[in-house]
Amino acid sequence: MYLLLLLKRFSGKYSILLILLFFFNARVIFGEPQQKIEVGFEEKLGAIIPLDLKFFDEYGQTVTLSSLVNKPTILNLVYFRCAGLCSPLMNGIADVIDRLDMQPGKDYQVITISFDPTDDYLRAIEKKKNYFESMQKKIPEESWRFLTGDSANISRITNAVGFRYIRQGQDFIHSAGIMTVSPKGKISRYLYGTDFLPFDVKLALTEASEGKSTPTIAKIVKLCYSYDPEGRKYVLNITRIAGGGILVLIIAFVAFVTMKKKKTNIKKI
């Protein structure tokens, strides 16, 4: 609104150009309004995940989320055959567990759910064994659970957390990130990417323990990156960065000219 008022005061042919540049860059940076997310996360901070959902654990036993979510929880969605984004994401989780000065199983826990209904507990236990062996820190078995399920329960959990993906043949196009959930199942925070700072994760888990829901600064970083479905990774979006820079320059220029014009009018008076 303030920018539009400035533009009104800046009369002449340049005002039209500035208005066009503003709306062009706003669309470049923020995208089309109400654009549906097909791949990525639609944040649902503060929402309660359905704790009645049933999955199979890594030992083939039926479990409900209500029986597992009893402390601050790191929740992530992968499929076990994926070597593109899922493996780096799981490696990132294992790495941050090693580096966190919090005790898994006591201060927090991790729950990994496969969104591929063809995954079974045999794949789950294999993945669990691999990651437990790769970590330097020895953690309790129950502190990191690996779950599989049917399409109905998978659909409910992915919808509940806003995780959007597309099936492509036998594989999936998807993004990478983790969520923190409170002991009562409230979504507290989203952290994006495959590498995580211990400070960010500890803060997110602390907020989850208090039942808080806070947007992460990493969401702003997403403006500078776009998801590449073919490469299955985030890539630097030069267009958005350039558009953001131009928009900032436009605002600064309009403000400068307006203030200069005001000073000139004051001097004349």
C-alpha cells in the first residue's frame, strides 16, 4: 500500500513503468496467486496429525501413531527405494542425531514413514539397520522408528502434513524436509532440505515440547530456490534472485525521488 501511494505521487511516464516492473517482479518472486502446490510442502503449522492412523513398524507389528508420538518428534516422509533425495535426507537426519546435544529416546524421537505403499517392513528394518550402523552415536532402538503402511493411511498422513508428491512410473517426484511434532501431535515447524543445523533442530524440538508452532526462516530461503523434478533436487533460481534485487531497487528509487521532491517543494515554500 505504501509503495502504491509513492507511485501515485511520482507522476509521469516513469510511474507506469515502475508499476509494471513492480507487478512483474512480484509475480516472479512470489508466483501466481493461489497456485496449487503439486510437489513440495504446504505448511500446516498448528494442525494436529491424525494419531489414530495405523502403520506397520520395522518388525511387522501394527502400531498407531498415538502409541508412538509421546515426546517431541522429528517426522519425515520418504520411500525406501529412493536414492535421489531420500538417501541424502536420511543421511542428514543421522548426521544431526550424532551432533545434537539431546538424547534420542529421552528428549526426542524420530519417526520415518514411507509414502510408497509397496514398501514393507523388510525394507524398513534393512534401512534402519544401515543407518544405525552408520551413526557414531549409539541410540535406543525405539528412538528412531521406520514405518510402512497402506495407501489409505499414507494418504491421510501426507495430506495432514501438507506433503505433496507425484508418482512417476515406479518412482515419485517429491521434495525433502522434516517436520517437528509436539507430544500431542501438533505440527510445530518445517525444516527444508537434506542438511540440518543442530541449533535449528534443537530449537524446533524445544518449541515442539512447548506446543509452539513457528515458521522457519528456511521458508524465506525457498524463494531463492526451485525444485528440479528431473534432477530431484533444489537448484538456485537466478530469475527470482534477480527479480528480488530489481524490486528492492525500484522501491529505493521511488522513495528517493519522492523524498527529494518533497524537500524541493518545502524549499520553494
